[in-house]
Amino acid sequence: MIKYLIVGLGNIGPEYHETRHNIGFMVVDALAKSAGAPPFVDRRYGFVTDFSIKGRQLFLLKPSTFMNLSGFAVRYWMQKENIPLENVLIVVDDLALPFGTLRLKSKGSDAGHNGLKHIATTLGTQEYARLRFGIGNDFPRGGQIDYVLGHFTDDDCKTMDERLTTAGEMVKSFCLAGINITMNQFNKH
């Protein structure tokens, strides 16, 4: 069975629940639910569950290290489950994209995102796939931290379920069809 590590970035704790910065957690939660995966279990460096689909085993990880130390959780679970870098997908919030816009990339810079920065530093490379979920950037100068740690608007919530479902479809496609086919199919929307 081919293994994949799907990492939703976020911060643990009730004060961060369903904030913009936790959209990675929300994507893997929705994917686990739709796949009928067992409940997440608190393990080393994070909360994990897994499910299988067409000969692929998907390990879903919500790091418990807080965003700025996400690389420790990614590296630990890659090593523990012997998952190669090309089978790792990081799901992350992105200020540069309008709300709900989904972009899959095979590599890239951290774009100032502390979670991606720590992953790149810990793994020693930026050559890992990431699914960027747009959270918009409708905040005043100097208001970025309050914005990313704030909650989604009522308008955002109207399309949230559909966007989370699409993100989950992209994750499954990444595992089943590969990154290039998935990018061609989904990035144009």
C-alpha cells in the first residue's frame, strides 16, 4: 500500500477553533469525516487518523506543535511511517488568494507563512507539495494577525462546506492521480 501524509496546518486550542489560520485543520477534518475515517487520536506531535482509498493509505495529521513549529510534526510522521517527500501534502491558509480559492503547487516559497517556513527549515527543502486555501486579505494595515486569528465572515461560511469538499477532492486526486493531473484539473477554477 502506498502511503501519503496529508498535513493540515493550524493551532490547537479552543481559542483557535475554526479561525482563518486553522483552515488546514478544517480541510483534514472534513476529509476524514467524508471518508468515514476513525476519530483523530492525540499522538506524538499531533492528532492523527488514516483511511485507505484504492490502494493508498492517507495519514491525516493536525500538528499539536503550534503553527511556528509544524516542521517537527511533519518530519516525525514522515520518518515514523516511512513516507517520501513526494507523498507529503501540506494544507495551508493563504492571504494572497481570495476566500475559497484553492491552488495546488508542487513547491514554492513560504510567502511569509511561519508554518511553511518551519517545515522548509526542518526538512531542508521547499520542494514539497502544498494546497493553498485562500482566506482573503480584507484587513487594515497592521491588522494581519487579528485577521488570520479571526473567524470567517457569514458570507465565507455560506460557501465553506462546498470549498472544504473541493479541497478534500483535491487531496484525494493528489494521492490517486498525481500532482500534475490534479493541478490541471482544479487550479483553473
